[in-house]
Amino acid sequence: MTFPRFKLEQSKQEFYTSTSGLALVGVALNRFTTLVSRTDKAAPKRGIATSDVLRSYLGLLCQGKSDFAAIRPFFEDDEFFRCSLGLTKVPSPETLRQRLDQFAEILRIMVDTSMVEFLKKSQAQLTPLATGHLPLDLDVFTLDNSDTKKEGVSYTYRGFSGYAPMGAWLGIEGWCLEIELRSGSQHAQQDFIPLLRRAVYKSRQLTGALLLVRLDSAHDAVTTLAALLDEGVDFIVKWNPRKTDVPIKATEVFHHGKTVHQDDTCRVAIMTETVERTYQDEDGNDKIIKVRRVLRATERYIDRHGQRLLVPDMEIEGWWTNLTVAKDKVIELYKGHALCEQYHSELKTDLDLERLPSGKFVTNALVMSCAGLAYNLLRAIGQVGLMDKKQARRAKQRRRLKTVLQDLMYFAARMIRHGHGLALRFSCHSAWQAKAFIKTYERFAYG
């Protein structure tokens, strides 16, 4: 059997790139943020500008690369990388690491500010829930950094050594407002209230819609509920039954609540009640708040293996809320909080951030903030370029970062330099990708 054999050649003049999507990142970052001017003013440096160093790392993250050494190919052959991001010079891996270490705390503040600035100036779409609320979800996730001696690495609740950062996500699209790096052993509730208040403040900079804050049971604390009421937001917080006698409480729900499901396998009932909770304010004064709690009890007659139980198994769940909607609606609204796990997965896998690149905690905190900004950039590119019905395999509210990377960021093109400037030329066999790319670029550059 014969098959065609290719003759391999290398051009001496033509320049091709397999990451033309950096042009989208560069135009969005430079047009919709003041990161360059603020960074150079806050962290001036001779030689390579600090803004060039920071944008170079953001360019790496937007290709799904987090290691500092990944900058070397662009340092050695930097024409498209430099032009697409608007850089004067591309730093070496050593300069990249040293500069991020030197100005980590200052740069983290710059990047955190740019997250919201980008969403505001680019007029990012914020889709509310059916109730009209804009969901604001805060949740902890873990990064496995086992067998390392990095600063801040400790035993996590997932059973390995690493970090336990917390992210704040706004809207059905899951825009990132902030990612706070935390040591692995830090409890989710520790230092949580300041982060919560910052997230609410940033959300109100972007929208005037009602906010619905959703938190898991790690934040079932009266101080959290008091802070939410003080901020004037609606909320659903998963109840932690800590010292509750489950059979007794479940029996109470079945007795006073409404049975919503019953068959040969289980019985389910829900009820609502108002609970008074006491706490001390900052001045040490006792305060009382009244909060609605929705409870759902489940009595199972068959286990997950299909074995009938001699004694029924009792389960109890609950949700604190100030919403006045029906009980089952509260439970349904809270289910959307599980989408946080998808956002965490995209950060860890699509942006290659499971194992952080630095041994210093403050530098890794900067890396996570940069990841949040890169996440928003890629999400925006996907929302503009890949939400057309022709590209959608099924109805969605967003495109996964991996899809954005594969369809637009890794889109091959030929870069042409002529008297009028620079141009990107795409293949004739990638019509829909070229249209999506052009549509996105024109939206960010001229829209």
C-alpha cells in the first residue's frame, strides 16, 4: 500500500504562529484595563518594565501554562508574542521569576483591581437567575502540592498536602471577582468575612441587580449570617447539623412538614421554621437575629446497593435564607452553587494550576490572582466568539476554558508585517474559526 510522503521545509522569511489567540488577549487586556500604567507607576524598574513582565505571565496563563520556564521559547523568538501583548521586551525565565518575587504584593493588588475593571469596561454579560437575582458564589477548593516544601503547604480537608484557596464567582457565567490563596489547613470560615464584604462590594460595582449569595455549610456561622444581613443581600447558606440529633429532628420534619415524595425506597418531607440566633458584635454587645431555615428530611428503606434496611436510615439537610420564596424553590436555587466545582476544575486543569510554580507564598498568591484575570479574559473571549448557534453543540451559558484554548487560542495563523502594520492570515479551511476570531477581535478592538 502506498501513501503520500511530505517534503519537509522550513521558511526563511515567513512567520507562523500556533497561538494567534494571544492577539485577542492583548487587545482585551490593554484596552479594557489600566494595568500597564498602574503597574509601571507602582513598581518602576530599569530595563524590562514590570508591566511587560506581568503581561508576559498573563500571556502564558492564557495558553494554559503556569510554569515560569514556559516563557523561554518566546524569549528566544519573541516577535508575535511581543507584538500581540504590546510588549517592549519579553523577559527571560529568571527575570520573570525574580520580578514577580520582588513585587508580588504590589502586583497582586494591581491584578485584583483589574479583574473588576476588565468586566466593567468590557461590559461583560451578567446573566441573572429566573428570580432576577445575580448569584454570587464563594467556595474553597484545594490544590495538591504534595511532596513539596513550598511556603504555606499543609494538610487539606481532601487528605493531601497543598493549598486551599477561596474564589468568588459572579453570575451564571461564573466571572471571577477574586481568588484568595490560603494555606491548606486554614478553615474556610477563618478570615472569611472581609473576603465576603469585598466580593459584595465588587459585585455592586458591576451591577445594580439583587445579589443572591450562596455558601456551603463550612460558613454556617451566626457571624456570617449577620454580615450578610448587614450587607443587605439575599442569601442561601447550607445548614451544618453539627450536634443535632438527626433522628429526632427528622421526625419533627415529618410530623410538622409536608411530604413531597414517598415510594417503596424512601420518604421525603420539607418544612420551614424561624430561628433566633445570638452573637456578639464588634463592641461586645449581644445581638439577636431571626433567620428562616428550610429543612428537608429523608427516610430511606433501601441502601445504595439495593439492600432493604431493617431500620430505616434518616438524613437531614437545611438551608439558612432570607428569601420569601417557597421551600422547594430555596432548595432548587441552592443547587446552582455546585457550578463552583466546574470553575475550580477549569482553573486547575485548563490553566495548569494544580501545582503552583513558586516556593514563596506571596508569589503564589500573585499567581492565583493572575489566574483569575486570565480566567476572565478567556471566558470573555469564549462568550463573544463561541456562543453562536453554529458553534454550540448544545445550549449553554458559557464555554469551558479548554474549548476556548482549543478553538481560538491555539488557532494557527501567518503573521505578515508590511508598511501599514501587522496582519494575521488564516487558512482557507477554517472558515468558522476565522469568523469567530474576527468577530471577537473587532468587538474588543473597536466595539
